[in-house]
Amino acid sequence: EKHKKGPMETGLFPGSNATFRILEVGCGAGNSVFPILNTLQNSPESFLYCCDFASGAVELVKVCYSWESYQLMPKSHSSYRATQCFAFVHDVCDDGLPYPFPDGILDVILLVFVLSSIHPDRMQGVVNRLSKLLKPGGMLLFRDYGRYDKTQLRFKKGHCLSENFYVRGDGTRAYFFTKGEVHSMFCKASLDEKQNLVDRRLQVNRKKQVKMHR
């Protein structure tokens, strides 16, 4: 019996014909996906991958729901184009779980408010794996919570799981980084640092007259 080649071996995978590829990790319901797709609509050579741990979130990227005959019916999301986007369920903490595309092909990875939800012991492994997906010269764009953010200072006793790692009331978790930690983590993954900034903002709730240093 002849050996049947898989998609990776034949070079056939979602976005295989694209020349510019983006991956958003932790896409949620698509708050970033659809603005990116709108930007890429005049760039047919571009392709967007997006993944999330929650299957429900990935479904919301692919379909929208509307009431028809007193029933909530799924429809293909008007902005989701399978010719230019592939949404999939993925656990970035599972090192053995393959991605639906080969290593070394991505131009950009978006990692925004995702790493902080992962246990500190597993963060380095996640970054190491993601770095292998980038092509030479590719960029990993990272944004997350900074140390001593107002959100961290407001956590009450009993919510701290470990140093600078907390659990919210809904069970989700948050870690608060320093610039040094970010630098070390990504450099260990064989990435060169291009920019590492702390964005400090003063937000004011005018109704409650509450100031928040973020």
C-alpha cells in the first residue's frame, strides 16, 4: 500500500499560496481579526491565521447568529473569508500539538494579553514554540500587563496564586510582567529585541472621580 502524504508533506495547507502570513494567538471572538481582514482585503497575497483555546470563541469568528423563525440560526460571518483566513482551536501550552501549517512561514505573530493567562512555568515553552513558526526576519508583537498595574494592586487577599500571578473571580488568570522578564523570555527563544516599552497611562473615571494608574 502506498504511503499517503499529509498536507504538510505535499505543501498544501491553509494559506499555502500566500506570501505574507499573520497569526493571532488568542483571537477570542474576533475583535482584532475583522479589522485585520478589512485591512488585508486588497492584499490577496496575505493570509491570516487565528487561534484560541476556546472552541466557542473560534466558532464566533466563523459564524454569526441571527433570529429566524423564532430560532437562533448560525450564518457564515460576512467578514470571514476562508480564502484569506483560517480560524482554529489550539492549546499553545501543548508543545506536541501541531499547527495547521509548517514552521518558519509566518511574517507576524500577535500575542496580546494572552501570555499573562498562562502559568509562569509554561510561558517560556510557549514563546519557544511560537518563535519557531516565524520566518527569518519575522516579528512577534507582544503586549500584556505590566508590574504594579492598578489591576494588580486591586486584587484582594486570596487571589494570589504565586508571585505576581493572580486569579480573577471568573477563574481566569493574570500575570504581571517586568521589562526584564519580557526581555529575558524572548531572547531565550532566539528572538532579537527591537522594542520593549512600558505604556503608563492615567485613566480617570469622571463619574466616580477615581484615578487609575495603568
